[in-house]
Amino acid sequence: MFSIRKIGAISRTYRNLNRYHRIVRILFKYGFSDVIEMLHIDQYLESGLKMINRKPREQIEKHSRPVRLRMALEELGPTFIKLGQVLSTRPDFIPPDYLVELAKLQDDVPPFTYEEVEDIFLDEMGKKPGDIFQEFENLPLAAASIGQVHWGVHKNGDEVVVKVQRPDIEKIIAVDLEILAHLANLMEMYLEEIQGHRPTSIVEEFARTISSEIDYTVEIAHIQRFCRQFEGKSEIHVPKVYRDLSCERILTMEYIQGIKASEIDLLKQEGSDLKLVAERGTNLIMEQIFVHGFFHADPHPGNIFILPDNVICFLDFGMMGRLSRQNREDFTDLMLYIVERNERRVTESVLKLTDHYGEVDRDALSRDLSEMLDRYLYLPLKQLEAGKILQELLELVSRHRIYFKPNLYLMMKALTTVEGVGQMLDPELELIKLAEPFMMRVKTDRIRMNRLAEEAGITSADYLGLIRDLPEELRSILSQLRQGRMKLEFEHRGLQTLRAVLDQVSNRIAFAIVLASLIIGSSLIVLSGIPPKWHDIPIIGLLGFLVAGVMGFWLLLSILRHGKM
């Protein structure tokens, strides 16, 4: 598991200067020099930036800025591709035109060699693939940024697919995350308009996400939990995992022969009932979200296969979402209040589901939510599109500097994606209508007698524990007061920018003092006539003046480049 701490200094990132320079070069290449300047990266990489061509190539300038960002992330490699895919679920942080482009990010990269695959098997299993499997295809079926997939045959005759992690991918990601943490820190220091989004928290959340993706044992646990959720259900098939042939860097699972949900013509040829498939797939996602609170976070058409008899099979369990029971209940309330057009309750529900750093203007928020609901007030239920409503809601709350919790973004993205896939299969699909029974189940579940008794028991136990511990806690507080050890701590926020400016000022003052000392020292040497001399002028004094001149011009250029005298 990667651990990303907020980097206040650049010392750790200096270990990765070559990679940092490459990142900056690619950003310049795709026309993002303004971002480099806003983040003041030149303070840390001054020497490297002078040698970089700051003008984007002519053929790249023809593309829009969102397209150039996608191209830059794809060139930067696996960490940045995955980051872009995560950010494509954050409409509060990324403008709509960028979201569309980031959703197109592809991690289709050249495969690594079969010799490297054998080395990984020897490290992890102690044997080569040919010694483990009855058959093992040398060429991969597909290659991505984190790993590649090979077809094989188990010793028992079962067809399998084997995911093998790319060599040294963990080291590459660790370096990139370190640099991303520093860049996020700079954003919070210099870009006031996005400070409320807390970029460092986004990087920390991303580090947790990508840690799960590169550890295949986590994906195995996901598949097994997913399988238990739908045990006994004939309308869904969960791929079998071969645990004895899987580890942290190798995952062996059942080979699925099905049709992608996006291949409409092929599904029709095979006699699939598209309406039934769309309804089943949507209901399965609803059950994952509202009943189990553990759901497939990326149900795009490539990850959904349709098997004979209209059976649904989900693939790629690297990214899964989780919702607590309280989250499910609060989100259910929000959606039901939106459908009922209950303005006051919608505002209360939004505030329950969001984090905010500062005071929220409830009246302004309520007014904007009312205006949003007015647009759907007279529409019949079948014309309400969940994806469109959620997208508009995300953009609205972002304007008020309040932000949904990360797991809720994944859930909203899953709902929006499955609605799109469902309507591709059946244009008349009504997601909100299909979701209603699940939401009503959540609503009625909270008033069941055994649920009320369970919560009453938990609350009573909490109060009893508090009463039991209260005397000891009071005794501890009084003891600290008597000994004078009671402390009040104050935390200052928003001083990062001021600290950076003070560092810059102190550095320039120290530079100027050294410069002045050099001039004075050189003058004394010239006046004293200390040999060796050149045209009766001491050479050491001349060299001192020369160095002082270079330093003076450097200081002047640095001041002029930043536009501040």
C-alpha cells in the first residue's frame, strides 16, 4: 500500500529529478507552460527548465486544450492515465469538456516480452508458465499500463486467462505519486480557486485506489465478496478464480466467452433479449449499490459480457466502490426527495452527503436547488434521466464550494454509466423507475423492528460506556489542570502562500548580501594590489568582480521574469 504524506519540502522529490524533468517537458510540449508558471515549479527545477523548449509543436497546437491534456496524460504513462480516469469521475473538480476527454483515456500500451513474464513467474511461483499450465499462449490477448493478459489452459483442462503485472510498475507508480503529491501541495499554495477541493486529499485517495489495482490479491478478495453477494442467482455469472495460481502479481481466472454489451448487432444475431439484458444489468447494479453497498465502480460496456440465456457477467474487479448503510440511506433520501420535488428536504440531504470547508450559504444553495428542480417539475417520471440530474447536481454543489465524499462520486459515475449502457440496449429504459423498489426497500428497512431494536441496543451500550468512563475521564482532566499540563493548541491555515513568499524574499536577501560581500572583498583585493596581476590589476579581484556581475544579472533576470521588482 502506497503511503502519501503531504510534502512540505522538495527534498524527497529531488531524488526523482529525471522523472520530474520529463513530466515538465511533456507539459511544455502540450502547451501547459502557464500551469508550470502558476505553480512556481521553476523555483525547484530552475536549471532544468532553461533547457526545455516551452513552445508546443505546431501539430499539437491544432488540438483543443482538453484533447492536449488527454494526450499528455497518455504519454506520461500508467500513473497519470489512471489519475485521469479517476478525475473523469469528478465533475466538481474538472470542467465538463475535460471530463469528456478524460473518459476517452486509453492505456493500450506495447506488451512486455515473454521472457519478462517467465521471470515474474519464477519470482512469484518458482516455476515457468509452461510448468504450471497445460497450455500458455506466449503472446498476450491484451496489454495495458499495469499488466497484460495471456490465454492458457489449466492442468484440469479449464480455459483460463492469466493477468501478469508489468515489471517494476510499483516503483514507477511510487515515483509518480511522490511527484503528484508535491504538485498537489503547490496547487494548494498557489491556486486559490481550487484550494477548497484539497488536491492533496485527491492524490491520497488516488494512491489508495491505485494500490488496490496493482495488488491482485485485493482483486481476488473483491471477486469473492462479489460472488457471495449473488450466490444462487442464475441471471449473473461471476468468473471463477484459481487462488492456487494467483498471487500479488499474477491473477488466474476463468476464461469468459461472451459478447460485449456494446456489440448490439452480434447480440441480436445470437438471439439475446436486449430489453431483458438492459433491465437485468441495471437491476444488478442497483442491488450492488442499495442492498449490499459494494459495487462495480466501472461498469462500462467493455466490462460487461452477455452470456447465453441473457446471463450478465461483470469483468475487471480492480476498482470497486463501497457505501456504508448511512450513505445508502442518505442518498436514497436525496433521490426520493428529488423525484418528489421536495426542495427543503433536498437541501438538507445534500448537506448530509457533502463536506464543506467554511460556512455554506443555505439560502443561496436552496434557491439554486429549487431552480434545478423546477426544470424537472412537470416532466413525467420516464423522462427523468438520472445521469443528467446527477451531473447537474454535482456542478451545482461545486459552485457553492461543497463536495460529495469520494465513494459517492464512484457510485454516481456507476449509475450514470449503467444508465448509458442500458439505454444503448433499450432506448426506453427508465433507470429511476427501476431504482425505486430498491430505494423504497432501503427506506422501509430502517423502520423494521429488529433494525430499531439493534440500533437501540447499540445506542444504549454507547451511553452505558460513556457513563462508565466519565469518572475516570474527569479525574484525568482535573489531574492535568492541577499539574499545569493542560494545553490548548491552535492551528494556522492558509499561510502556505505567505510562507513561500517569505522564503523567496529571504533567499533574495541572502543572495544580495553574498553579492555585496563579493563586490566589497574584490574591491579590497584590487586596492591592496595582491599578485598575480594582469595590467597591474590583481587577477583575483577581477575574477571576484566577474562572478559578482554574473550573480547580479542572474538576480535581476529572476526578478524581471517573475514580474516583481
